Amino acid sequence: PRTVYLKDYTVPDYLIQHVDLNFTLDEENTRVVSRLTMCRNPASRSSDTSLTLAGENLQLIRVVLNEDNELGDKDYLQTPDSLIIHDVPQQRSFVLTIENGIDPKANTALEGLYLSNGMLCTQCEAEGFRKITYFLDRPDVMADFTTTITADRDRFPVLLSNGNKVGHGNLPDNRHWVTWKDPFKKPCYLFALVAGQLECVEDYFTTVSGRDITLQIFVEKHDLDKCGHAMQSLKNAMAWDEQVYGREYDLDLYMIVAVSHFNMGAMENKGLNVFNTKFVLARPDTATDADYEHIEGVIGHEYFHNWTGNRITCRDWFQLSLKEGFTVFRDQEFTGDRTSKAVKRIEDVNMLRTRQFAEDAGPLAHPIRPDAYIEINNFYTLTVYEKGAEIVRMLHTLLGADGFRKGSDLYFERHDGQAVTCDDFVSAMEAANGADLSQFRRWYAQAGTPVINVAQHYDAAQKTLSLTLSQYCPPTPGQPAKEPLLIPITTGLINKDGSPALCRLQDGEAAEQVVLQLTQPEQTFVLADLNEEPIVSVLRGFSAPVKLAMNRPLDELAFLLSHDPDTFNRWDAGQQLAVQVISGLIVDYQDGSELAVNPLLIDAYKKVLAHPWEDLSYFSLLMTLPSELYLTEQMRVVDVEAIHYAREAVAKALAEQLREPLEALYLKHHRDESGQFDAGAIGRRRIKNTCLAYLARLDADWVQHWALQQFNSAKNMTDQLAALTVIVNHPHPASQQCLDSFYEQWRHEALVIDKWFTTQASSPLPGTFEKVLDLLDHPAFDIKNPNRVRSLIGAFSQSNPLHFHAASGQGYQFLADRILELNSLNPQVASRMVGALTSWRRYDEKRQGLMKAQLERIISTPAISKDVYEVAVKSLA
Ligand code: B3K
Ligand code: ZN
């Protein structure tokens, strides 16, 4: 397979001004006639007069140049992935008409035009348009599109594409046609077409300048009752982007279509977003509070792309983080404003510190702007998205909210209608603020997670505190040595009595906190006017994507857990406290010693329980132990069993010793507030279910009864699923019965059945692996549906370390078998599943050998896709 390099970028040799597409739809034989108005790009430096268009799996029917010149075999060359026309006009624009056939039904890769439950839909990002017709399939070729769709009226009553509907009519033989015109120039990856038996929910939004925008959500008929939340989320997002970024919507129509078969979350096609049903459909009894939050977040994300992605797009795919990092930052802030800022920040950092840090420390580490790829779809990673958002967040921290807004305003003003680079974004931030971000730019080019060390020295005579910070970034593939980065470290001080101490840097103003700008490998900052030595609170709000190496004594962590006014650091102090205690128990477990939990931890949690919290979701997070995955990241050689049993020992000790307050809290908040989604009701459900999960560790009849009661009486999915999870994760006499009744209750709701699969695949109880094997043969399992694959195979391999990493290696073999099966059906999904094997170096020798053997087996399989090949080969390197 061929590697593509950023350093090889050249401008396109030709431009496309106008695209006129004509689709005659059929499940197995769709005809596409594409009429391209093109010209030589004046900026091109090549002297070659041929034209190469990208195209895959297309049946070419004819090629016509300038209306009447039908080209013959000798005029062009067809390769498996291109069409090369030997000679095209160089001095004036020309029209190229191409007719080709495609087979959507055979398209199980779900890229290009494909079938999902009888409806036809497209997915073109990153390079799917070439599976529809021959084209200059690169984001820096922007054109205006007119699309006419003709189809049978019964099978495809609804025909959608980007922009505005400009014409429609009936044809003989029960056929009809619709024409769509998108007035905004766009790259072909933003093209979309949807056709099928869809029903629609309609509403409107009045923009700040008084324009009425029609909003439509298209779903299958039986899902019409699950669109209300998505619609409200869209309106919230539209209002938020006006208020926070001054961005107004630009077309008169905004459409969202929900489809069941989708490789990822959603797609921001201009005016016609296509969504995974998972991020649209919600009803109180079918979707959890977390689902409600994710739907609003993803609807926001795709909406925000209209400005950060569509109006201004990427020059090339190496710049992916330009749109994704910025848009994730925007959706994170949106969700924080809509829900709880404190909780949202913790959830985002949790994900970053477990999954993205692992990526950054492993064989697939890459900068947020990668230098090279074999398959671009493999680079829609946590690094490009989540770390990319952290880089944007650091700019926000460094420049302040106003400075950042000035920068984004200038970015929109300078680059509207263009395809640009990450560097253009940073330049706009610089220019608007008169800032020098040259060192900051290294974040775009360097992979790996920097480690920050902190040393403090208090000088009682001078009343100063010296903080010496140092940075070190471990080597990553292809980057043995790193340059120092500009790292903003938000820091505050707390007096011994728990009151905040003011921070004053030399010549600075006194403030509640300061942003220390670390630019050197080691640097000392002096804080003045301190009558006593304070406790430092470093990296508040997680102000940079780094690892803080501070070995604090347990009592200092307990102090911060009680007193830090920064909600993030307060929570993190509890996490670090628990990590230290659990780490000690991991060693005890490995030594075969008894697992005795440090009373200091119990006491700290007791205090948390006694505090009158207002934000109960935040309270729930404070009560939640670090996940097994986070603990995995803290170990040199990962021991999944020791992690699981040590963490369980702590959870059980907390349940035993804090039984009374946990019970009281459960009973206090155990009420039916189904259908209420305000922060109060969500928080009450969350803390109640956190208590139930602790109490379940007591394995007592009465708790089993509580769980069963809750399961049977719940009228909302949050409570029902929380109860089911407790029942399935602990020995419970009614376990199978509950699973069966849940299945019966929800067999017609695919998204709920996904949860049913996931719950079983995630259980720590013995027999889970056998259960997963049985579920593969369950009639509801369908390897062609990515949500189902993720709910069973993904959940087992990525969220059940105890069983996936069973010493026998059966989990690894099982996963490799599934990857090979998926490889020929859906390479993108197959490649995602390889993720669970890539961290093989982190395990003991025996497991390393077993995991490696499966990776080797994968790459030596004939006809392996480049998607799977790239991930497997790089993880072995
Ligand atoms: N831009 C799409 C992701 C496309 C993934 C292609 N493999 C969704 C998003 O980030 O909004
Ligand atoms: Zn995105």
C-alpha cells in the first residue's frame, strides 16, 4: 500500500467550477451522469496535460468532452482507482460528462452510496465520493453542485440532497424526480444524497437577523416519536453559535437524516447531515441521560461544522484537526454551557487521559497534524479530535475568551469559502491578538504526552514560593527527540486553613489563579507575598494535555479533595488519592497478601458523602473510583486481574463501611422523574445509581431486591439500565430472567438491543466469554451493522479488560477472527476493532506473545484491506 506524505502536497492541476449530477436510483444498479465544468488551475506548476480523476468500484459507461466528443478507449486509461484522460484543453474551460453505474446493495463498506434498511444514503468523507463517480476527490477542490435524483415513487418517496430544492415532478411508470441546488461551493466530501421511505418532523428557527430556517429531521416511521430531543438540541446549537461565535446559519433549510447503518457518529454534509440513529433518537424510556447528552453534543458538533469545516474547510486531510479539533472544542463548550461545566470537563478529561493518552504512548502515536498516512480513515482518532480540541482550548486559555473570539472572527473573515491549513488558524489567532505563537505551533507537529514535574520551595524570610516546573516528552514513532512546548499551567494556592491564597508573580497583579507559561525544559516561577507555605493546586481545569508527575502525600490529596475551589482539581485529587491506594493493593494482590483498604480513603469518601452538594452529577463523579482503564495507564506492566480485584476491594470496603449514608442517599433520591431532563433530575438519578452500584458489592439479598425492584418499575432507560447492569455484573438469581424480559420488551428498538448486547459483553462475572460467543449466534446479532458490532465485539474487547485479556489468549483469537471476517465486509469498522490489540507491549510476556501472534496472523492474511493493514503493521513495528 502507498503512503501519502504531507510534504508532498501540491495544488490541484485542475479546478472544478460546477458539478451537475444526475442520479437514476436503483438498489443494485444506480446510474450516475456527472457533468463537470472544469479548467486548468492557473496555480498549477505541472506541465502534464492529462487529467487524472479518482474513482473506485465504478462501471464506466461513457466519457464525453465538451458535449459532443465521445472519448474512446485510446483517449483514456482506466485503473482500479482512477480514470486518466490523456489530453484535455489547457487554455479554456471545458465540460466533461461521465456516465457510470454503481451497486449500492453490494456496498457493505458503507462508504459511497449504500443501502440501510431499504433507504439509500451516502457517506463521502474522507474519500467516498470516488465510489460514486470519477472526480477530483480532494478537499481543496471546491465546486457548486446541482443534483437531480430520479427514482421509483413507492420505494423512494423522499429524495434529498444538499442545498435548496429547486424543482420536482412526476414521470411515467410511477417515477419522480427532484432537483437540488447548493449555492455554497464545497468539496465533494460534503456531498450527500438520501432516498427512501422516510417521515419527517419539522420545526423552524429564527436567526438573529430574523430569517426563518426550516428544520427537518427524517427518520423511519416508527421513530417519529423519538425526534423531539434532537430537534430541540439543534435549535439550542443554532442559538449558541450566534451568541458565542457570532455565526448565523446560511441556507433556508437544515435537514438531518437518521440511518441505522453508519460507520461513525454523524456527518456534517452541507444542509443535509446524515446521522447514526444513536445520535438522534431518544425517548425517556429508550434513551439514558448519557444518551440525551451525547445527542445534544453530536447535533451541536455537526451544526458547528457548518462554519468550522464547511464554509472554511481543510486544504488536505493532514489538516483534519483544523476542523475536528476546533469543532470538538466548540461542542464541548456548548455541552458545558447546557449542562454542568464541571462535569463536562471531567468527562472529557477522563476520556482523554484513558484513551488518548494510551494512543499517544503506543505504536500508533501521531501528531494532531499527522505527517503521513496509508488510509486517511485511520486518522479520525482521539488524537486528532480530542487532543486537537485541547490544543484549541490552550489557545483559549492563553488568549482569554475575548482574545480567542477576536481570533476566531478574523479566521472566519479571512478564510470564508477557502480550504486552509492549521497554520492559517494559528496565524489568525496571532494576528488578532498581536501574539507570537511560533513555539505553540509545535503542538501541531509533535506527538506524545509531555510529563510535567513540579518542585516547590518556600522561603519564609522572603515570603515567596518558588515553583520549578520541568517538561519532558517521551519519544514516539519517528520522533526520537522533542522540542520544548509552550504549556499553559493554570495554578492556584490554598492556605493551610483551606482558604484561598492570592497568587502574585513578580511585577504582576494579585489574582485567584495564574496561568504559568512554561516554555523551557525547566523554569522557575516565583510567587510573592505569602505569609505561610500554601498548598499548590496545579493544572487547574486541566489546562494542558499533559501528565502531572507529582507524588503528593495522601493527606495533601485529601486536603485538596475537601478544599480546592477548582472543580476539576478537587475531583482529580480524589482520583489520585484512590489511584495511590489501589496501586498499593495491586502490589498486595500480586504478592498474595490480604487487601486492606487504607482508612484515609474511606474517611475522604465519608466527607464527600457528608457534604451538601448542589450539583449531584458532580457529586457522583467525586464518588466514582478511577476506571480500570485509567488504572491500566498508571501501570508499567498491566495486570488486568490485579487491577480488577484491587479496585473491587476498595469499592467493597466503601460499600461496607459507608453503607448507611449510601443507603440513605439511594432512598432519598429514589423517585420516578421519568421524562424530566433538568440538571436536578439527571443528578438525582446519577447519584442514586452510583449508590446502588456500590451497595451491590455487598451481595446481600436486600440489595438484589432493590435492584430487581428498580429494574421492574423503571419508566426511564437510565434507571432500568443501571439496575440491569448491577444485576448482570453481580451474582443475581434473576439475572437471566431480567435479560430475557428486557429483550422481549425492547426487541423492536435496535438502539436498546445494542445496550442489551453491551451489558452482557461488559460483565466481569465468569462465563462472560462463553456468553459473548453465544451472542454472536443470536438472531439479533448482525455483523453488517456497525452499531451491533461495536455493542458486542467492541464492548468486549475495549471495555472488558478482565475477560478480553484472559491468560488463555482466547479473547485475542476471538477478536482476530472477527476482524478477519469484518475485513472483507467493512474495512473501516474492522480497522477500529484492531485497536484492542495495538497496546500489546504493555502486557506481560506471555500475553505479548499471544497478542502479537494475532496481529501477525492478521497482516499475513491475503487480501487484507489497507485500513486493517496500516493499523496492524504499525502496531507491530
Ligand atoms: N466529519 C465526520 C467524520 C467522518 C469520518 C470519516 N471516516 C464526522 C464529524 O467529525 O463530525
Ligand atoms: Zn467533526
